Amino acid sequence: MKKIILMGLICFLLLPTVTLSKQRYSPETMESDLLKIQKKYHLEVETIGRTEKGKPIKAVKLGKGKKSILMVGAHHGREWLSSLILMAMLKDYASAYQSGQPIGEFPSNLLDEVSIWFIPMLNSDGVRIQQGDFSDLSIKERAAVWKMNDFSTDWSRWKANAKGIDLNRQYPSGWDDLVNEAKKPMYQFYKGKRPLMAAEVKALSTFTRKVDPLIAVSYHTSGREIFWHYHNKHKNMARDYGIAKKVAEITEYELAIPDKEAIGSGFTDWFITEFGRPALTIELSYLVEETSPPLSVFPEEWDRNRQVGIMLVKEANQLNNYGAVIHNKTN
Ligand SMILES: [Zn+2]
């Protein structure tokens, strides 16, 4: 057994890169798409921090509104379909906004009031590993991630960042109570030694405080389900449920039933707790097991989600008008 592992390790460490599938949306493709869109529509792009492997984490702003909402993709490596959806949204909205065309049933000039900050790919290191691209990793790091993957070459299940930390188990709200399913760095479920220790999460939480969005969305895969609830204050329940219900109506996704025992530590749990404002975790695609949904599901998911961003822009604008947003920073 030991011999087989050793042989495997040698092969894996010496191979330049596993043959990469074309059926993926890579960080490089996203980067070049982003550059094209940025140039064409003169958009503000900000590097909000760097991944553990030193790659820039980009945020793009669309709209003239001082107020904003925030939409984040790919907390998890195997969930890069969420990056593709957000990039499609950015491109579609930017074009409509420039030409004054509506986006579905919503006027695009709503973006004059409330902008959208897109962070299409938070965990590009994890996406690379999931896609079998180890070109950024030293031999030592390759050995480490192979161990974190239980010495399996099934990289498609990779969910964590490059340090084996599950980025959506890293936020302070509920972190202490979260039972660590993985005791050490792992391809999934390891919550880390303390909250906000992963570079990606640190960058996102700092940026979120800075832009102070009215609504936050975290796109994940899979299961076609919307989570909107995490110990929401009683006075916010109807408001937050109403918004989640509208998203459920246009996407035809299931609305998760509020769970009093909900374990937290996710980005939206933190946002709901910290800001007292609505936040949604949206799970794209029909349910797939521990892997990325196939690219073939993209057209349907895009169709279901195309109007989500602009609809939330409208909701955010109304929230502010009737003063229902209560600033609730506790630290
Ligand atoms: Zn996820």
C-alpha cells in the first residue's frame, strides 16, 4: 500500500500538469473576460486582497449609485459555475446599462441609484486545484494538497482554498459552535484554527465593511436552493423573507426552511448578523455530489438567474427609502 502511494506521489509531483479539461471556467479565462469588460465599459475594478497563493482578488463595480449591493462567487473551489454566472450578469448588465436597455422587466437605470459590486471568484486557488492546475504550487505544496485530498487524484471534489481551509466556515458568526468535521486542513469542511484566518475571507470581510452593501448575495453550487435565514432579528424577518421569496419566484428555486439550530460561520450568516440586512446564499444547478456541476447546465441557470441582480438593486433601493435598514455593527 505504502509503495503504491509513494509511486503515485512521485508521478504526481513530477508531472507538469494534469491534462486540463476544456469543460471548465478557469481563473485565467475569467481574468481575461474581466479585462475585456472593464475596458469596454470603463468600469472600476479594485483588487481587494490576495489569495493565499498571492493571486489578486478582484471586485468590479457597475453603476453610478453610491449605495450598493454585493454579489460574490466561488467561495468554494468546485463551485466555479457561480463565477461564470456572475461574469455573464456583469457583461449583460453593463451592456444594457450603457445602451439604456432594460434588463428583463427592470430598467437598467436603477443602477444610477444602487450599484452592484461583483466579486466573481473569491477562491481562485481552490478553483485551480479543483481543475487539476497545480502550476502555482511547489513540489512541497503539491504533496500537501494531495495529502489534504486523502491521497486521491479526484481533484474535482476540491472545495477548500490552497491551505485546505473551507472558506465558508471561516466567518465569526457561529464559528465557535461549529463542530469541525475535519480536524486538519482538508479538501472540504475544515473551519480553520480561528475565524477570518484565510486570506480570502479576510479580504472579503474587510471589503464588505468598506462598501457597506445594502444586500449581499453569495452564489454557490449545487441544489437550486436559497438560504436567507440565520437568527435574523424578529423585526427583519418579514422583510428578509419577502426578498428571498421574490428571488425564489424568478429562479424557481426552493426556499430553505428557517432552521433554529442552523450552524453558522458562512458569509451570509455573518452579514445577516453583523449588518442586520438581507443576505442570500443561492445554490445554483441541480444537485451534484462532491464535484462541479457540468457546463451544460449553464444556459438554464443563467436563464433562471439573469434578473436576480437587478431585482435586488430595486429591492435595495426601496429598503433604504423606507428606512428599514438598520445599521448594526457590533464590532
Ligand atoms: Zn459552496
